[in-house]
Amino acid sequence: MNSAGPIMTGNSLSPQLRFRDLTLGYERHPAVHHLDGSVEEGALLAICGPNGAGKSTLMRGIIGQLRPLAGAIERGGLDPRDIAYLPQGAQVDRSFPISVYDMVAMGLWRRSGLFGGIGRTDRTAIAEAIAAVGLQGFETRPIGTLSGGQMQRTLFARLLLQNARLILLDEPFTALDAKTVSDLLDLVRRWHGEKRTVLAVLHDFDLVRTHFPQTLLLARSAIAWGPTAEALAPENLLKARRMGEAWGGDEPCEVAA
Amino acid sequence: MNFTDLFIAPFAEFEFMRRALVGIFALALGAGPVGAFLMLRRMSLTGDAMAHAILPGAAIGFLVSGLDLFAMTFGGLAAGLFVAVGAGVVARATELKEDASLAAFYLISLALGVMILSVKGSNVDLLHVLFGTVLGLDDPTLYLVAGIATFTLVTLAVIWRPLVLECVDPAFLSSVSRAGAPSHIAFLALVVLNLVGGFHALGTLLAVGLMMLPAATARFWVRDLTPLVCLATAIAFVSGFAGLLISYHVGAPSGPAIILVAGGAYVVSVLFGPAGGVIARRFPQRHFEA
């Protein structure tokens, strides 16, 4: 674990997330192994790694869907429900008769809850969110008629309304065209500008190098964690790939036992 | 025969017709929305299975105290909830999928119910329970059906958002709220409650008809949720009204007549419905510019 776990240097930024010897997994099989380190408030962090590296598992751990097998995640006083999470290939029932407008409006759930009304300011906010993702004119369309890119734009509009301090995106740009990716990246930059913490699981290294200042290279354990150029250096990528190929085995982990 | 003779006179002249109409309207108010959600949650067959599952409970109630409203309602509720929970437990504890375990439960229930009824009662009693007596609704039964409709609408208003969100995007709901599981259970309870209400009027075999047929019919006409629920309820209203009139004028049994009208509306909608009907798909309209 060479550059993993940036050392706190007493700067003014407080950590939004801190992993302490974190192990996450399913039925005792770890998917994320002994992860240490912290994510500062307002960070824009890419999480890269081969398939099965534990990237999605880490996301599910952060939102509290998965309890750690060992270690802990400190959320810096953040309520788990103050975290917006866009799962990988979000499992939305596209045949359900609901309009783009209503789908986006659900982003207000934390404010409106089960019964709260949606007032004029909320309507303005919804309209702004829909405009921000470039879906004006699609408000009354049923979600079943949207293309893959339009659906992802809808989900991003909902994320906008959630107004969360911590935003987790699991492969948000998979199977999208360049225009859509660039539009949605604008939103990610906007969140970054608003000092929100954004974590995104990504596979496109060029995109990560261009837009994400920090990267966590994960292959069960952290291979590298730091500035993107260093983290994605060729020797680290090679190491991550080797780790990815060498998986399997049922022997109990000595450190974890 | 003029308009009044055809449509008004039967209800103006006979109290039992007015009672039947009120009963069916109350039933439709609850069954319409519940049926729409059953369909959207892909639980149409669950509704069917639950309707059959009510039978042995009602039959045991009948065995104990004859054609007594309270006993049969309570028995039906207990049996419905037992099967709902039992099928869920079997599906989770074994490798059997939930639809298969529901099918097993309801086949056993149906056979058991018919068996119990024929041991104690006559064929008339059996027909009463299977096909209901919409033309013989007394005051307590009307209150019960209306009470169930009221309770259903209030509960639906409370659990509306989580119910919708759990259909569309369950992962998102669980990330913002813990209301998913409780609202699902409340909804299942509403299904059983409405089927029990429906069984007094339409019997266990047809109670689910007034729930599922209007919902499936409405799906061929509208693509948005709120209109879908309203239209399903309206179709249930009209089916009840038309079915009662048909049974009055031609002397047909009223329960099946009501369901057959709803079934007719369904067949017409399958063919001519603009939202995904056969003809709309075969001959698409000219498309828009963009």
C-alpha cells in the first residue's frame, strides 16, 4: 500500500469521508480489503480499477447499504441520507407510466418527504434542473420513450435536486455518446465548484486524466491514491491488472482474522 | 323502450337494484386504484391467487356461523393474510419462486374451500360464496364495503409516493427513505381487504375481476399514472352499472354480467386502444418531425 492514505496535514479542509482499515465484502469474501485514507470535503475523486475490484462495493459501503466486515467508515457527521447515489445502470422500471417531470421531482424527497407539497420555488427548481440537463420540452414524456442518454440526463437532473453534500456516481458515463458525456461532465464540474464532494467510478482513463484531479486506483486494496497523474502511472496500472488476474482463493485472511 | 325504461327505471323501481349499484360503486372506488397498482407492480396474478385464497377462510366462517357477515369477513381476511405471508415465506426459505408457491397455495385453498362448503352447505351456498350476491346486499354489508373503500383511499394517499417510487426505482427509494417495505406490506393488506369486500358482492372467483380488468383496460388508453388510476375506477363504475342493467333486462346472473362487461371493454381496448393496442401497433400514425 504505497501511496494509499494521504496523511492529514492539519489543513483547513476537513475530511468528508474517512476509511479506517475498511474491509467490505459479501459472505466473508472481501471485495474491498484494508482500505485506509480520507476524502476531503469538496474533493473530486475518480475511482478506477479492473472489474471486480470492489469499486461498486465501496460505494454501497459509503451509503450504508453494506456493513463493513471489519474497520469503519466515518462520514464526518453526514447523515447517510444526505448522500446522493447513482447506481450502476440504475435499475429503473422504464415501463412504469411516469413522466420525466415527476421522475426529476423525486429528487426533492428529502425536503418534501411522504406528504410535503411541491410549492412554487420547488417548481422553479425542477424546471431549472430539467433545463440544466438539456431536457426542456421533454417534461411530459413518459420515461419509457427516452433514449439511454436522455434517461441518464433525467437521473442527473434528479441528482441536482437532491442537493447532497456527497455525490456518488457509479459508472455514470457508460454507453453514452460524447455530447451527453460532455454535458453531464459540466454538471460534475458545477458540483465541484459548489464545494460538494464527488466520487465517480470510471473506466475511461483519458476522461479521468482530463477532468478528475484525484484518483483512487482500487484492486481490492488501494494500489494508489493521490493526484491523478501519479495514481494512473503505468507501473500502478500494471500492478492493478496483475492483482485483478490473481483473484480467487478461500483461505482466511491473516490480517482480518 | 325509451331511455328511462332502459337505464333509470330499474333503479328507480327496485331498492335491491339501488343497493347493488351503491355497492358496486363503493367497490370500484377501492378496487380501481388497487388494481392499477397491482398491474404496475406486475402482481396481477398475485391478486388472482389471493382472491382464491380467501375462500377457505370464508368457508370456515360459514361453517361456524352460517351466512354471517362478520364471521365470513374475518375468516376471509385471516386466510388471505395467511396465504400472502405463507407464500412469501416459502419463496424465501426454499428454492421455489414466489409465483409457483402462490399457485400452490391458492390451488390448495380453492379445493379446501369448496370441500368445506359442500360438507356443510348446499350448492346454493357454494354458488353464493363463489359468485356473490350483489342483488342481496344488506345494510351491514354496504357499510363494510363502503368502509373498506374509504380506508383504501386514505391509505393509498398516505403510501402513494413510496408505492410509486418502489415500482419505478426501488434502489433510489431505499437510498432516501425507509418507507419501502412498510408501504409494500400496507399495499398487500389493501389487496386482501378489497378482495374480501368484493367477495360479498361478486364472490371469491369474480372479486379480482373488478380489480384487474379495469386496470388492464385503462392501460391501453393512457400512459400516465394519475389518469390511469382514474380511468380504471371509471371503467369499474361503468362495468358495474352496465352489468347490473344487463342482468336486470335479460335475467342473467349479475356478478358474471358485470365482469363480462369489463371483459368486453378489455377486448375492445386490446384491439383499439391507442396506447399499445393491436391496431395502434400494426398501423402507426404518421410520426412527428422530432
